[in-house]
Amino acid sequence: MSMINLALCSLLLGFVILVNGDIPTTLDGPFDPVTVPFDENLRGHAVDLPDTDPRVQRNVTGFEPEQISVSLSVSYDSVSISWITGEYQIGDNVVPLDPQTVGSLVRYGYRTLNSTLVQETTGYSLIYNQFYPFEGLKNYTSGIIHHVRLTGLNASTQYYYQCGDPSIPAMSPVLSFKTMPISSPTSYPDRIAIVGDLGLTYNTTSTIDHLISNNPDLVLLVGDVCYANLYLTNGTGSDCYSCSFGDTPIHETYQPRWDYWGRFMQPLISKVPIMVVEGNHELEAQADNKTFVAYSSRFAFPNEESGSSSTFYYSFNVHAYERSNRVYNYTLDPCGPVYITIGDGGNREKMAVKHADEPGNCPDPSTTPDDMGGFCAFNFTSGPAAGKFCWDQQPDFSAYRESSYGHGILEMKNDTHALWTWHRNQDLYNSPGDQIYIVRQPDRCPVHP
């Protein structure tokens, strides 16, 4: 599960807007809690794309680039281009590739598609290993992962680029991306697509198809990428690892799922920047206690540019959609933030359709936190749930919730208004399932330093 605080995002907005009278605003709230009944016609259980699907198979040769992606840096004038060359290996006796054998170069320019890409920048490369020193388990070593940071770019500009090693030669086709606008109170990305728990299932394909149709400027993936940790090293998978594989000597993973995911996503994220936050499924502990190795190796993060030594953010797990009223400390508050819970992009685990406040669904406190990092707060201190482990009704701060796959679009309208739209996979393209203007009131709710 993954949650974003849209009240923080609403501080970024600028210009005058005429609010559509058909779309409610947070000024109209608080709203009475709504739970949309689960549609039994939906696929509650997600089925992973098989390795025979052409969208996840390797379609390059030699050291030609694949799994190409664009990510942002700390400011509008810089992005990172990432890709992989060479084939991963999985088995008993794998020999890691030498990153020094292939160069990491990006050629780029912003004139036209057919113009010469006159600028060049080099970066660095690495490989990572996921080794399991236990009899019968397969080891994995990745292809060569490349990261190149481009700097000095113009704002709001379409750039064309190629990546690879021209000396082999092994260069990608010409691709393009658009830089972000200059950061200011009146300038921001118009449309941010937000999705959590994406995975690589048939539901994922529907989510991405719908997301692409909404033409985002940026994709924010808030945790749980490919669910490689729901597999054994031989490729056998389950939607509940501990239920199916409780006797394994270590929590295994099937690392090729990362490569399948990178190939599937390339048509989108080689053109639209993606920013990724780690979830609990990216932990992937190794025998020497290293964690998040695949996640930290495969994605480029602007942590060093922003003065941080860590690529980590907070993460947790829920497979449903929920939007709150303005709330602070479990109490309705007109100046509190609006929380969006969005954890159902297409995950390998089944969709969550039960709520803890429904009869018979409150978990045993002794079972939390579980071994995957789930956690339920202990006894509440206020409100209808005071002194209890769970609410016995939908909380009044919960404005809208439902179990469905989909993604969200956050549109920055001005310095007080942001439009949030929830797009469900079962709906027609561009048809909202839930929509609201999140309105900031600077006079009533000032932001203090």
C-alpha cells in the first residue's frame, strides 16, 4: 500500500481557476463516509504476465540498451537516463558481467527528431547479484545497469536522445522526453500520474493503458514495483509467500521479474519521467543481510544532489483506494491534510476487499506487525474507536473507499486548487471514478515555518 499527502502537493499551485460546479471541493466537506461495494465481476485475484508474453521478453541483441527509463533530478534542468545492457544470468554457476566492458553514454539535443544529437554525456555502470548460499536455490546476476545524468537542460523543452555505447556500436533508437517547468509558485507539472502496488499482472496492463491515455507529465510510483519477492528462485510464484513457501531457508525472490517489468514499462517511462518510492516488497533480504539491492541498483535517485545519503522513503501496504476528509490526529479538522490511499495498480497479491471496521474483520493485535511490515495502530485514544484496536464503523474521516484497480491523476490548477481524479480500470478511458478539488485556504490555514 502507498499513501501520499495531497495537502502538501496543494501548496505548489498558481493562476485563477473556474471550478466546475459538478465536481465537489474540500470546502464542501466533510462528506459522509461512503464505501463502494466490491464488484464481484472484477478479478480480485491478480494473474502475473508469464515470461512468454512478448511485452516482457528481451527483443535486443548483444549489448544494445533495453529497459530504458527517465527520472528527475533536484531541479528542472537535470534528468537521469537509465538502461540495461547484456543478459542477466540465473542458475547455479553464474559469472557476473564486467561493467567496464560497455560504455555509458547519452547523445541528446532539442531541435527536431531528425537533427543531429550534438551533446554527449557519460555516466557510470554497475551490476548487482542476488546470491543464495543454500542447496537447490538459484543465484542471479544482473545485466549491466547504466545511469547517466544530463544537466544544463532548458525548462519545459522536448529533448531527443539515444543511449548506449557507440564504440561497439550498440545504441538505442532515438527517444524523447520533456523537461519539467521552472519551479516557482506559479509553475509546476500540469498532470502527475500516481499509482501504487503496480506489479506485473494483467491488471497492470489495464492500469498502464488507462494511465497512458491520460497523458501525464510525470509518473509517481509509490511503492511495490514488480513483486519479485513472491516467487521462489525457480520461478514458482504465489500471492502469499508465507502461506505457500513457509519452509524455505530464506525468503527467496525471482529477480528476472525485475527485468520483465523494465521491458514492459519501457514504452512509457523512456518518454515520461518516473519517480519511484520503495515499498515493503522491494526489501528482498540477502544472506549477508543486505536489503533493497535490486531497487537501489536499477533506479536513479537524486539523493546525492539533494544532500541525502539514502534513497529510502517511508512505505507500507494496502490494496484498495481510499480518500479522506481533512483530518488531523483521527479528528476532522478543516485545516488538516487530505490523505489518499492508493495501493492497487495491479499487484500480484489479491485485491483487499475487507475493512477492519466490518464485523469479524478486526485482526488479532498479537499478529501485528506481520513479517512483511504490515502494522495496525494499537488502541485508539479518541473518537468512536477510543480504547479499541479497530473502529466498529467506517471512520468519519474516511470520505470514500472502494476495492478496485486503477491510478490517480493530480492536476495542479493554481496556488489554491488541485484536482484529484481516481481512474478505475473497469471504467471507460478518461471516465473518473472519484474526483474532487483539493482547496488550500491560506488565510484560514496559514503555513508556519
